Amino acid sequence: MKQNITAMEWFVEQLPIRIINSYLAEIAKAKTMEREQIQKAFSDGQETPLNHPTLPHYSREEYFNDNYNK
């Protein structure tokens, strides 16, 4: 499966290394927050009133790892 890049990862790639090195903790926190938002959005989309047992069910972690982890 093709790996996607998150907006945060793209943004960090655009920054000069001196900026990245100055904000390592903040960048790590922002990436964690973004990951949690993506996972929550996926989970929220899975919670529907209609239960479709034939559709595959991913956990939010599986979805994120399959689509964003490299």
C-alpha cells in the first residue's frame, strides 16, 4: 500500500534543519496530536448505526500504521 504523508510531516520537511533542531519537542508533540486526530477521525467514521459484518474492521492504530507509518 502506498504510504501517505501527513500535513505535519510535509511541513517539517520544508523547515531548515536549524529550525527543526530548535523545536524538536514541539514538533514531536504536534506529530502526536496529529496522529491522535487522524485515528479519532477514522474511529468516528467507523461508528455507524448500520453494522456491516462483511466490511473489514481496522483499529485506529492499524489504519494509521497502514497509511502513514513508514
